[in-house]
Amino acid sequence: MKKNPKGLPLEVKFCIECNISNQQPTSTNEHFHTENTIQDTIKFDENGVCAACNFNKTKWSDKIDWVSREKELAELCNKYRKNNGEYDCIVGGSGGKDSVFQSHILKYKYKMNPLTVTWAPHLYTDIGWKNFQSWIHEGGFDNYLYFSNPKIMKLVTREATTRLFHPFQPFIIGQKTFVIKMAARFNIPLIFFGENPGEGGKNISINSKGVSFDNPIENQKGYTLDPLEGKNFKESFLGGKQVQEYLDDGVRLSDLQSFAPLDFNLVKEKNISIYWLGYYLRWIPQENYYYAVENTKFEANKERIEGSFQKYSSMDDKTDGFFYYTRFIKYGIGRTTLDAAQEIRNKHITKEEGKRLILRYDGEYPSKYENEFYDYISMTKNEFLDLADKFRPDHIWEKKSNSWELKNQI
């Protein structure tokens, strides 16, 4: 199959079941993500069905004994549970529906004592902050909320936008590194993440329980306990710019240190393992939402979230909308496509309903927080839109009557 220099297939195809296109990237090691990174994209089988749909079909089939898997979870908890008041597992999250579900069910059904930790969003939304407070106060959790140096976050976010058209990258890096650092600080070797990434099409087995020294994920660079790949932090990249370049520009190493992964020797010494709760319990995002509402008074957005049809997911950061908008520019895949595909795979809507939603909302420009976003990255709207045009792949976009259109619409 012919691909462009970024690794995207030149022939655009759509999954016959969920409407996702073969331009969907899977995973990359963000610490070495540069403008020259070649993306791995979602795989389609010979029948035109994407890997995410095949993964989810197995999730809903009788090939998985969910009763046995839940017993495995109980045994795992029994192995790590402490009865001396110390934390016995750790859950990272923002107080969204998924982190609420994970932490609450672990504490109240499986009698664990989870520490919750939060790498703060770039710019909290009102509803995001309210749900974060409800998570902790209504749910009853200890929590460490960490704000990385805001001046540096702004700087790296601007670089990530300018070089990669990826304004969310600093948050992704911080989210992944912070939870492991906190696990080491409190001597908690058991970390719970949410769904198996295979749910979204990553090349990971449905029988994979997580990431550990016994179960390394060799073929997905975004899921590793050693994101520096044996190199020095100064050789890695933040926002597509090498750390050493920041230092040469006068930025202190101490101000970048929050983005540095935990020393791999310490990860080994502490024997830290990450488990996906979605391996043990069938992961249904919509059900997580209902669970969060019932148990912590979680609230959905008052209006439809820009770029999508839904009101309850990924809404705690004012940069969220621009993250999905930049993905639409780079891959022709917007927030509605991703949300609809997930709902189709979990049997909440049909393929045709998803298609109608995509045609109506996908790629919608996120105007609600645009002033705050542009101020945050020190860029004007015109500068951002001009930058966007530079990231439009030729095989995806064409200009007609002074406006951009997708060459291949679902």
C-alpha cells in the first residue's frame, strides 16, 4: 500500500462497520515525536473491517469469560491489598467518567485503597473543575493535583502546535509520566489504567492485561515503561523540539523535569506494573458515565460539545476542542467520527446514524474557548488557520471555491 511521507495510506478507505478511516494513527512514543515521525495507522482486515471493530466484537462475544476475568481482578486485588492504611493501588485521572468509575469501583467493590493523582489540564473548564471536585468530595478519595510550571506548559504547547499541530501533546506526556512517578514515590507498584488501547484500534491483544516487565508491548511505542528508550532526557523531544534545544535557549532543566519519565532503573527496582481495568471488566464508556452520575454526581455538559454530538466526554480542558480539530486537519478524522465509532462498536447507535452525525458535526471549528486558547499559545486566529493549511495532507484535502473540502467524504 502506498503511503505519504507521514505514513498515511494514499488510498482513503472507511471501515464498513464503524466509519473510521484508515488514516487513523495508532500510537507513537511522544518523547521522540517530531515533524518527521512516520505514523502507524489502524489496520483493516481483508473484509474492510478495522482492528477496533474486530477487537470490540470479541469483547462482546462468548469468547471471553467475563466472570473468570472478574475473579482474576479479585485475585489481583487480594495480592496487592494492604490492611495497614497505606495506598495499595494508584489511579490517574481528571475526574471524568472513566477515572471516576475506575477509582470508585476499586475502592467500594474490591475494597482497595487507591490514591488518585491528577496532572492538571492546560486550562480547566468550569464543568471540568466541578466534576473534579465532585470526584474527590462525593467519591471520597485522597488526591494529588499537580500543576506543571504554567509558563513552561504554555511554551511547550506552542511548540507542539507550531511544529506538530498537536496542542494536546504536553498534557499526554505529563499524564503518562506523572502517575508512574507518584507510584514510585509512594511505593505503589500497582497502577490501574482504563480500557485496553485495543478498544480504539491499537495493535494490542484483547488478552493483554497491561504493561509490565512480564508483558512488554513491543509493537506499540506509546505503551512502554521506558519511553526514553535508554537515552538521556536531553536527547528526547517536547513539542517536537529537542530538550537540549530548550536548554540552549536558556530554559532551565529543572523547569522541564516534570516531563521527564521516571528513571527506568527505578521503575525496575520498584517493579511497577500497569493493568488495564478494561481487561477484567467489560469496558463500556456510556455505562461509566451513568455510574459516575450515580456515585459522584458527575454532570454532563449543558450543551453539545463542539465537534461532536455528545455531552459527557473529554470536556475538562479548554484546549480539548482544538486537539480534535487539529486531528481533523491532519487525518480527516474529527471528534464526531471517533465518538460515533465508539458508540457503534458498543451497540448504542447504528452505522447509518453514525454517518449522519459525522456529516453534520465532524470538523466543526471550536469557537467557544478560542480566545483563551489563542492567548495561551500566543498566536492569533489567522496565524493558527494559516498553520492549519500547512498540515493538510494533499491526498485528504482539496481547495474548491476558496474553501477546503475532504476529497473522500464518508
